[in-house]
Amino acid sequence: GSRLLKGYRGGHVVIRFARGGCTNRPFYRIVAAHSRRARDGKYLEQLGCLDPLPNSRGEKVAGLNLERLRHWLGCGAQLSPPAEKLLGLAGFLPLHPMTVTGAERLRRRRAQEAVAQPADG
Amino acid sequence: PCWGPRLVPTRGRKTRYDPPAKSKASRLKVPPPVDPEELVVITERYRQHRLVLGALRAEFRAEVLQKKREALLTQEDSARLLQEHQRLMAWNEEENARQRARREERLRKEEEEQRRQKLKAAETQARKREAFLKEREKEVLRLQEEAKTFITLENLDARIEECLDNPRNYNFAIDKEGRIVKRTMLS
């Protein structure tokens, strides 16, 4: 049958990353889609993009359409965890707990390694 | 299922019904270690985060609704729609008033009817009661009258004498025209 008009039972609108790009070169589009759609399939609206690999200046570039984001969140869209983390880092939403926890763990590990290094060397 | 060291999830090349490889026979799968204090801290942070997120969502929801309402108001023919709406509301109000009047009329009539019925019922009841009482009174009077002609222990002898002194003859014949004939062979 025709794949243009697909109906689902249940499901909800999600704001998540759709992976594009090539092998070993990802590129994410921040997209509002139904939760039951394929990851890279038909979406409702594109709300931005993210390049996860750092550019020549060492920056990871992302673009966001905050106006439409507000609209979709007002219509009751859910967020996937990576999208939440990105928006937390951008400042639109509060920081995600796991970002803070990850930073703490990294700091602790670096401190431990720093302690272990002079002990060995 | 609770993943113990025995159950291993198969993925990729093998289906779920293929047995695990021999090299993995002694594999003990344990979940990542959890630091309880860190867990407590993380739970608290998640709670706060979700609180803020909920508040933000409510904010955005209100915004969207406001925009929708504004768009509805500032339509091209909003004045005409408003007028139409008001006209229809007025007509509805009129209809309601009319129906209310009719309903009240009907209720009033029914109430009247009920009251009349009750009165009539009470009247008939009273009349029946009175008739009954009168009947009973008549009975009582009749009995009182008859009691004067009863035979008691005192009258017994006198009455017996009386009966014996006045013999009564009940023999009579009657023909088809209704004439009574008292003359018999016995008398």
C-alpha cells in the first residue's frame, strides 16, 4: 500500500535527534516527530541541528529554533534525554542532572588519576 | 525477567533461540555498581529538574493557548461572527423563557388538579365514613328496639304462658293469582 499516509495507535510527539551524515561522520537534526516513527523517517518539523564533531576551532556547533520549540513544548511534546541535555547546556532548559553528575564523576576520576600519577611517578 | 548470571541476552547475528557461545559459558554478567549516596543526590536533582520542567511546560502551554485565542479573536470576519453568536444566544434565551413559561403553566395546572383530587378524595372518604357510622347507629337502635321483645329469664314463664294461651296457625295456601286461602282441613 501507499506509505504516504501511515496511521498509528497511541504514541506521542517527541523532540529528538535524527541521525544523518555518513559512516563515522554523524550529523544530527533536532526534529519534532511522532514517537512511533522511524528515527530518520517522516517528521512534523525540524527545530534545529547539531554537529557532534568539533570544528577547526574546537567548537561543537548547534542551531535551535527556540520559538517553534516553545510552541511544540506547549502542545505537549516529550524530549529525548540527549535533546534534554543539549537544551540544558544551551540554557533554554535547566541543566540535566546527568550532565552535572557526569562532570562530577569526571572531575573525581581526574583527581584520583592526578593523585595516582605522582604516587607512581 | 531479572537478569541473573545465567540469562544472557542474544543480539546481532544470533536469534533468541540460539545457544550462547562456549567462550561465554563462564561469563558472569553483573549490573554496573551504584553508589547509594550518589544515587540519593541524583534522585533529588532529578526531582528538582522535573519540577522546573513541569512549570516550564505549563508556561508554554498557556502561551500557545493565548496565541490561539488571539488568532480566533483577530479573524477577518470576527465582528460578523460575534454578532451572529450574540443573535443566536438571544434567540436561545427567548426560547428558554418561552419553554419556562409553558412548563410553569403546566406545573401549576397539575398542582391544581392534584389538590382538587385530594379534596374530592377526602370528601368521599368523609361521606363514606359518615354513611358507615349511620348504618351502624341504625343497627344499634334496631337491636335496642328488638331487645325489648327478647325473652329473658324473668320473662320466660310469662312468655311461655302467653304462647300457650294464643296458639298461632301458620297453615295457608296461595294460588296463581296471589289470593291467600287460610281455610284448611286441619283448622
